[in-house]
Amino acid sequence: MHRKTNLLKSLVKKKVKFIINPIAGARNNDSIPDLIRQVFEGQDFVIDLAETNCKGHAFDLASIAARESYDYVVAVGGDGTINETASALMNSQVSLGIIPCGSGNGLARHLGIPMQVTAALQLILRQKSIRIDAGMVNGKPFFCTAGIGFDAHIGKLFASTKKRGFNTYIRTVLQEFFTYQTDTYTITKSGQNEKREAFLITFANASQYGNNAYISPEADIRDGLLDLCIVKPYPKYRTVNICLRLFNKTLHKSRDVEITHITEARIDAGNPTCYHLDGEHFELDAHIEVKVVPQCLNVLV
């Protein structure tokens, strides 16, 4: 009888796949596998750990885990690792878990997931999930923010730096800010076109880029809409005000910012360069097409 009880118990254990990016962010992640084993020891879970070794590997690992009927797939890394993992789990019943180890951790912060690894792991044990929206740009998913303009330009430069972290990001911003040239964009939404000069255009599914920099403080990740955020060209003397508003959740009240809600839009760039999805940059040919994908992903919170 005792053996049958143990067998039944093992059959109902939740299967958890951890996908670990060993080089995410600026900190040393070597201790994370041991922390995972310590937290889950003696719990009613079957766990499996795998490390990524190249771009796209997290997507592949998550896709396999979904096919193998894992209950939860946990991304251990930054917004790029989370994007890849989440992309593989869209429109499935598998829930995404997040252990934030990146430079910005925008999606994790929006969802209230702790930045401390052990606390985030304890959250997985609770097994509480919600279903969230995603966005698509030219057929590629994003879950936090996407955009074109200054933030995409910085993302491209940041990707080529050898040293990661918030300080490196801020240094890159300061180096580029005073020489960056704004562009004119044609925005098509609700069947109408308008030309706009913009410092940047962001599509916000979540409220922030990361590091508590709130581009659209009132964005709702479950409302079936994206926030179209246009930061207009503004006098340099208002830069401090813009920065303060970015971090105190009042940017949407600035005269230099315009936010509307959309389900889809198209942006044509006058001088195409690049765009970003959750901080990862992509080369831009001429335009981007954006749409929301409502209620398409389960996330442990």
C-alpha cells in the first residue's frame, strides 16, 4: 500500500523545466542551479535544468518542453531569454515562470516578480498563474515593449558592448543623446495615416522598459490592447523633467508624450534603421506592422 501511495504521488508531481542563460545580466549566475535544487528539494515537483549556449536556444528548449508536456517552463535570464521562452509557449497550456537575472527585467518587474532569485523561486512553488497578452511586430512576438527610434538605437549599441548592466546602459544613453537625429514616421491606425516626427515610438504591452523606467505607467498587460507611446522631439532643457517622469510613473502626463490604445498599427520610417522587441534589436527594411495577441500566455506570478 505504501509503495502504491508513493507511486501515485510521483505521478501527479508537476514537471518543471528550467532554462538558464548562464551569461545573463551583469552578475555571476553560477550558483543558480544549486539554489534551484535547494528550493525544490522535497517538494512535489520533477525538475530538469538546461543551459542555453546561443541565441535561439531558449526557444528550442521551451518548444521541446511544451511538446513533452511539462507543466511549467521557467526562464532564468534577462528579457531576451524570457522573450524566447515565452514565444515558444504562446497559445499553449504550459505556464511560463520567470527568474529575472537580466539588466532590465521589465516584464518581471511589471508582474511583481521578486528580483531576488530565492524569492522568485518560492513564487514558482505557489503555482499561481494569470493569462496575459502579447504583441507581434512583423510576425515576431514581444511581451513587454517594442519600439523604433532612440530606444531601439540604444538597444542596438548596448548589444555590442562587452560589459552589461544598468550603468553601461546609462553611459550609452548619455553618449548618444545629444547627437541623435529624430526621424519622421507615417503612422497608420484605425484606417487613417498621419506623419509624425518623433524621438521614439514605443508599443507597450507592459508598463516599463525595465529598471523601473515607466514608458506607459497605466499599461495593462491583460486588456487586449497595446499602448502606442510617442515621445515627441523636445527641447534639451526639458530632459531632466522627462527622466524624472520616466522613473516616477508620470511620463504619460508630460506635454512631450502622447499615448493612445491600439489593437494594430503600421509604422513607416523615413530613414529606416532598426527596431527592438523586449530590448533585442532587429534591422528594419522600411516599416513595422504591430498587433496585439490577447490572452495568449500563462505566466506564474
